[in-house]
Amino acid sequence: MHIAVLSETVADTRVAITPETVRKYEALGGKVHIQGGAGQRAGISDQDFEQAGARVVPDAFSAVKNADIVLAVGRPTEAVIRACKPGAAIFATMDPHRANGALDVLAHAGVNAFAMELMPRITRAQSMDVLSSQANLAGYRAVIDATAEFSRLLPMMMTAAGTIPAAQVFVMGAGVAGLQAIATARRLGAIVSATDVRPATKEQVASLGGKFIAVEDEEFKAAESAGGYAKEMSGEYQAKQAELVSAHIVKQDIVITTALIPGRQAPRLVSAAMVDSMRPGSVLVDLAVDSGGNVEGSRAGEVVTTSRGVKIIGNSNISKVGTTASSLYARNLFSFVSTLIDRDQPALVIDWDDELVKSTNLTRDGAIVHPAFKGAKAN
């Protein structure tokens, strides 16, 4: 059972396998072939992988040649996909909503593609939930990044020269990333408030020491999907919430936005007028910048300073914790892939009726099979 592991783009410091999971795959009968240098930006050398039992190969094409299983963080390039043998299973975060024809490429190549970000949020799949594991790190790092750009301290300090007031931190979106941001900011001594359209998060925010801010009307009470994600709110609700947030954000030193809607552009939560209302030296961190951004004026990969001296951070913060992010992502992958391996043969044996398989499988037998995407037929 040939397992291939690919190197990621220069912008992504993660890798889809670690020496720990190499040993686990080998114990199941797998033979790991990893592209040289794949773990370098995550602090893992080729020698580390070789000592764990992997074979290091010079390029992606050498890795995927004859591979039964292909592991990656992001969706492989078209050239690499076409180099895979028909029937190979590719596991990665595929970004299918913005695939721009890549699903056709996967289907034409005859590979079985699995989008790890489509893993259902059920108890059985908790150890496989890449969105949660990576968002948790993003929330932590967002506070660290904001603190680095903020010119004042977060905790209150009583000194001989006088008292320094605690910073005000506002977290917009109390999912996994937002809750971790709340917890981290509180640990650093900030006064924290948070908002979300899902009623269940009110108690979670309070349990972490944050103050909950939201328009709690009838629409708010029904604003959560069966999968635990936020629903898109009506224009009327958004206007009322924007008015409340606008009055609150004026008093904030740091704002962290985390709101995402699966398959849709990120909702605009902070307008340019709201940004301008903040004090000079204030900081915003837009964790949704790659999906269109929650903050007007944010730019992916940049720290923007407005004319009023407010900073908007749009950098990818997961890239700054590549070692930890790789460790968690690799475990997520192994938790899923290992359920599809027949240990007696050993071989990949996929139960196509399994709920986890049906939820994540994009292409099979030359066709796009996922219900949400199969309308886009391969030509």
C-alpha cells in the first residue's frame, strides 16, 4: 500500500504527515513516499522522516507514481492530479466551493477525492475535524498577532506611576477560533466581549469570562444550522446587529473577526466607517480574509494601516504555527484514513455507504459524486 505525501506551496508551512503518523501508517502496512523538503517549513527534516521509516523522493511526481493514497494539506496541482493513477484516493482540504474547474480535473483523472473540510461535525468524527483543529490554532494566534501590533498592554497594571487600564478586546464570531481567541485574550488580562448569531454561544462566551453582545430577537433564536454552523441572517437583522456593533466597536482596542459561512463569501461585519471610529493604534484581525473578509479594507497577506492609524491584519496566521498545525492536521488525516484500511491485506477498502465517506467524497469512478457539487458535470 503506497502512500504519497506532497509538499505544499511556499505560503503554507504545514505538511500532511509527521514522523509520528509515518510510524502509524507503516504499522498498518503502508509504505510512505514523501516529497523531499515537504516538512522543512514545519520544522521536520527529511532525515526525521527517514528515521521514522518513510522514503524521501525528489518531487511530487515521484511520490504519487503508483500511489494508492495521496496526502496533502491543500488541493494538489492539476499536473500532480493527472499524474495519479486511476482509483488513487486523495485526501486534502480541497476548497470545493472555489474549485474553479478542479473537480472536473479530479473526475477526469479517475481519482477518489476526499475534502477533509467537509467532515461532518458528529461525535464519531471529532478526531478527524480539520476545521476545528486548525481554527483553534488560528484563534490563539490571532490574539498573539494583535498583541504584537498593539502599542499598549493587554492587562490592567497598578504601578507606582499610576494604573494602566486593561485593553478592550471584541471577538466577532464565537466558533472554535473565536472561543479560543476569547480564552487567550482573557488569559492575557484583557476585558473581552464577543458576538455571534447562534444562541448556543452565549453561554460558551460567558463561561470563558466574556460579555455577550447581540440582538437577541426571534431570528437570533433560530440562527443555527443542523451542523452547528451559523445561518446567513436577513438584511433586517444584519442592520440591527450592525447598529449595535457600531456603538460597541468605538470603545474597543482590538477586534478579531472569525465569521464564515460554508460555501459563501464571508459576511461583512465591520464597515470602513466602523474602522474609522476606532481610536488610533487600535488593531483588527480578519481571520476570514481569504474568503472575502469580515472587515472592509482588509487584504490577504498584508497588514493595512488606515489614515487614522488603525491596523487591519490580514495575514495567514496558521503559517506562523506550522509545526503545531501540521501535528494536528496529520492526526486528523490518520484518524480518517486508518478507518478505510483493511489491516489484513493491507489495502485501502472504502465503504462508500459510510456517513463520513459520503460527506467528504467529491469524485469517484470518473464523476463528481458529492450531492452539493455533482451538478457541475465533468466534460
